[in-house]
Amino acid sequence: MIKPSLAKGTRDFGPLEMKKRKFIFSTIENIFKLHGFECIETPAMENITTLTGKYGEEGDKLLFKILDSGDYWGNAEKSLLPNDIIDSHKLTPLIASKGLKYDLTVPFARFVSMHRNSITFPFKRYQMQPVWRADRPQKGRYREFWQCDADCIGSKDMSNEAELIVIFDSVFRALGIQSHQIHLNNRKILEGISTLLFPHVSFITFTTILDKYDKIGWEGISKEFGENGIGELELKGLSKFLVQEPLTEDLLNDWKAHLQSNPLAFMGLQEIEEVFNLIKTTKSCTQVVFDGTLARGLSYYTGCIFEVKIKESGLGSVAAGGRYDNLTEIFGLKDVSGVGISFGADRIFDYLENQNLYPKNIVESTKVLVCALDPESMPFAFELGMELRNNKIETVLYPGITKLKKQLDFANANQYKLVVLMGENERKENLYTLKNMETGTQTKANLQELIQSIQLS
């Protein structure tokens, strides 16, 4: 006998949890649709060549590889020389040519490149699917989780960034979350600062270390920068840029003065200013924070980058995204810039669950339970079930004949508010007994009266 267990970093969701998750998905999806995004799907697995080299060295380590079918070891041996030392980096491509997708953005870039002749640019798509990462499971971090993405590709206009910030704000407000903050930075600013202060360190190394700021703080990243040859004087120069302040006109003017002699960084600031000018007339602007510590570790970002955090949640970012200029070029489609965002549905689920923020109506059952009290009543109960369903009423027929108490206990356990009883008296009177499980009251009604009463409940 095998003891039932779950793979680490995964979890089951029962009916009640699924109602809550569907509330999250439908809320996000409705707002995506409101902004004109259209739905696509891509496979759970991609060719490993599609995935590797797109997320940086750290990201590549977290890819789940899928063993090839058949005699994968025999095929690998044919490619190895007799004196080869077996190295995982050499071996993996020989036995695993596919992997589970790490995110939805790289598969989307592959999709756009393959379907370039059948889509119209700019192309606005949304996608809601699970992704997988071989990460160490911990609070808010799973190995299988859902992302809800919206991207616009084929346009460099900064109105796209502004619209995505509005979507961030709209979604969290619709979910009943008011304590969210939208953190904003620009990779051009980071690259300009990095080139100025640390010309001997690669930009990927710089952003990979800076991306850990939230987890290990200034002391932690200072240590890692030091291990890469960066001294205290250079770190002091960096520290003045690592601010987190509400995005305002005064803040932008201060940063212009700091960055005017750094063309690349100044260009990034101008992009942020353009976004600010578009959103400052909306409520969203009050939630936007300029965050100099925000780096986004994924290597494909090139412009504005975003993260959404919920104050005092301890969950890290619950949504994120950014501008990528060269991602489709890897797949042979040049000069097609994109920008997108992704909601972490599982972290949002955990936060709403912990804070008990789900609307009451989504956890209440709308189903009606029909109970037959004797064998002769079962055909009538079965027919009634069909009539109620034909009137768009979710109906469950209790299967079989048993004591009424057991059937009512079943109704309570599943939070059915209404129960219809069908027994000998009901058959004789050609009426139905409708029991309200919350109040305990019972009324008798004919079919039309019954349907109307249920629909009004």
C-alpha cells in the first residue's frame, strides 16, 4: 500500500477553495477583457531550448526538465565519448529535450514568433495557466502555481505601461484589497547606474544581486557585491539611489537633477515620467511607489519594471512585470517590443484566505437539494430535478432513499440553503415541500410557485 502524499510545493484544492480561486480568476479575467485583451493558451511543456537562457543563470537552475521517452540513457551514451566525465550540464540536454514552462512570457514570445502572420500588431493577449519552478517551497512560494498574464506586444508606446498600472489597481480594488502598492522602476536607470558605478561588473550580475534586496536587505547585498569586487565607496554611491518613495512630480524633478549627466538612466526616468503623466489623473497614481531597489531578476526586461506588494502581508510581490524589447528576436522576430504583467493567483488566494476577505456570496452554496422520502417518490424527485435545471437552478438529487435526517445532514454539510422534500403526502397533493435550512421554515407550493420561490431566495 502506498501512503498518499503530495509532491513538495504542490497542493490540492477542494470545492470551497475552488470557488474562491474561481472568484480570483474571473475578477482578473473580466478586467483583462474590459481592456481589450484576448485569451490564448500554450502547452504545459516547451522545448528546453525555448526556455533555457531566457531567465538568467539562477532561473535556468529552477527549470523542471522532462526525461525523454524511450531509451533515453542509451541515446545519451551514444553521444558521450569514452573518457567523458558525466557532467549534469552536458548530460541534461541529451536525456531531457523538453521542460515545464517557467513562466508565461517566454512561451508567449515563442507563440508570437510562430504565429506572426496570423495576428495583428499591436497584439493584446491574456493567459491564465499554471507554471512550474524547482524552487525551495516556503511561505507564498510553490513549485506549481498559477499566473494570470496580460501583455501588449508590437508597440513601444508608454500608454501600455500606464494601462497595465491601471489594471493592477483595478484588480486589487475589485478583490477588496486596499493596502496594495505598485512599485515602479526602469532597467535603463539601473543599467546607467551600474555602468557608472560598477563598470567591471556585468549588468546581469548587478541586477541578480540587487533583486535580493527585499530578502536579504542592504547588509546582504553589500556582502554579495563585495564578493564581486565592489568596494565601500562604490556601494555608498549606490545607496543614495535605493529609495522607495511615492511617485510625484517633485520626486521626478529631483531625480532629473541626479541623472541628467547619465543619458541611459535619464532616458529611463523620462519613460517613467511619461507613464506618470498618463496616470496622474487616476486613483491609481496614489498607489504608485518609485522603487530604486526594484530590479526584477529575469534577464529579458529592458525598460519599465513593476511589482505589486501588499503592506504587511509578508508575501513578497503578488504581481509583477515589465517591458521587454528583444525577447522575440531570440525566435527570429526582430524589432517587436512588448510589455506585460503577471498576477500570482496563489499568493493572492493565500492573502484573501488569511484576511477572510472573500465575499460571503461566493462561499455560500446556490444549489438546491431534492430529497425523495420513499421509493415511489424517486421518479417524481428525479423529474423535478430536471425541471429545476431547465430553469437554470443548480440542483442536486440525493441518490437513494434513506432517513430524512441523514439527507438534511448532507444538506447542512454542503451548505445547501434550500431543500425540496418529495414524499407520499406531496404526491397526493401534487405539491412540493420547500425547506429553508437557515430558518427551518417549510412551505408547500406547486411547480411554478416552487421555481419562483427558489429564484427569489
